[in-house]
Amino acid sequence: MTDTFKLNNGYEIPCVGFGTWQTPDGDTAIKAVSEAIRAGYCHIDTAACYGNETSVGKGIKVSCVERSRLFVTGKVWNSDRGYGKTMVAFEKTMADLELDYLDLYLIHWPASSTQFEDWEQINLETWRAMTELYKAGRIKAIGVCNFLPHHLKALMETEVQPMVNQIEFHPGQMQEETVSYCKDHNIIVEAWSPLGTGRMLSNEMLKSIAAKYGKSAAQLCIRWCLQNGILPLPKSVTPSRIIENADVFDFEITNEDMEAINGMEYCGGSGLHPDKVDF
Ligand code: A2P
């Protein structure tokens, strides 16, 4: 689990992260995070809006792993957009996680034109705060989530360009246009819900391809992300699955099987569209 991708500022990011969206706060989150670290994950992805940052921080603390060996990602929530609010939100996240720096801080959702006339300006103001925190060394890398190319465009013209875009990505939901824009602009794409929030795991085609490699459908989805150059963030609170999802480095999906999975029909995914969400 020590393989890394290199971000456009040279900083290394472990190529599989541990997702914590929908992980209940309290003991469940503490145990899931400490179990993940014990299983070898060194990249933990969380967010203020998940409501579990305090427990994620405790999970990190009880693991007694040197801070420098971990990569921790946080996200600024939609109600904290803009320069001043982002600065305050960042300090709260640091206090909740009990950390003194973040490896990666992301804007959780773009302000969009369906919600705001000055959506682009709002995104730029949030980005200004992120850039300042980055330049001050409080964050090692900065980026966004759920940004489509038209949201990214203005940020590409600023002093520091996004290093990461975390989007929904799994078989049947590949967001080709956004992925290709990010690849062209040296932005690493991370996959939230790489298992389709668990929904893809009962897909018969994925199950039969996975069986050929002696792997589970979950392992196939995670490996498929990696072979597409995408950084997966599988979530689980189940110790056996946490271990299983980290065991993806001893097989290689053939080109033929990659093409079959890449060619799966659009499955609709979560239905959350960055220009249509109203939270
Ligand atoms: P649980 O957390 O109860 O173990 P995603 O990462 O796409 O959001 O998917 C997360 C969902 O998939 C959760 O419901 C999680 O359940 C489930 N899950 C994660 N890993 C596995 C696995 N290896 N096998 C089956 N289900 C899994």
C-alpha cells in the first residue's frame, strides 16, 4: 500500500486511499480507521460534512503511526465557501482531527450556476484561501471534488493549479470528459464510491471477470481504477473487507477485460450532478 502517484507539485500520494463517507461517527469510525491503518492503508480520506472527523482523528491517534507516514485528506463543505469561511472551516477541521497539517485539502463541491450567479467568483474566493493555506505550509497539496471542466477552467488560470479532482468513478460511471480534462492538465483523479457505494458488487459480469483472477468484484473494481490511472478510495467498516480491499497488487487485469469493464453501459451512478445538487 506504499505505491504512490506523484501530484503536479511533486508531492507523493499513496495510490489507494481509505474512504470514510457514510462511516458512522464514534466507535465505528475509530475502529474502521485504526483497522485500515493496521491493514496497511496509509491514506485516509475524510470531510467535514461526513460528521466523523473527530473519530477519524482518534482512529489515527490510537494507531500510533508516525504522522509523516500517513496521508490525510480533508474537505471544505459547501456552507463554508468563500475566503473567510474556508479559513475558519480549515482550523475547525484541524482541531477536530487533532492534526497540525493536512496532506490534501479539497473543495467538496463547486458552487454552480444553478445556485449562484457569481458561482465562478465564489469558487475562486474559496480557492484563494486554499492557496494561502498551501503556501503557508498548512496543507501539502490542494484540489477539488466533483468539478467538471467548466468549473476547473478558472482555477487553472490562478497562481496554484488544483492537484487533485475527486469524482464519482466506478464501472458504468466513468466521467470520460472530466477524466480526460484532468489527465491533460496534470490533475490526479480520485474515485469516490469506486464500488458504486457497493451497488456494483452484485454485477454478474464483474463477478465473473473477478472470479477468473481469484478475486472479489470489489478487488476487481479497485484494481480497475488503478489500471485506468485513477486513485480509488474504497470505504468499509468491516475488518475482513478492509483487508480484502487492500489486497489488489498481486494481479493484473488484461487489456481485454479492462476494455470490457470500460465498455459497461452507463449505470446512472449516485445521480448527483455537480451542476444540479442543491446542498
Ligand atoms: P461496509 O462498510 O458495511 O463494509 P464505496 O467504496 O463504493 O462507497 O462502497 C462502500 C460500500 O461497499 C459499503 O456499503 C461497504 O460496506 C461495501 N463494501 C466495501 N468493501 C466491500 C467488499 N470487499 N465486499 C463487499 N462489500 C464491500
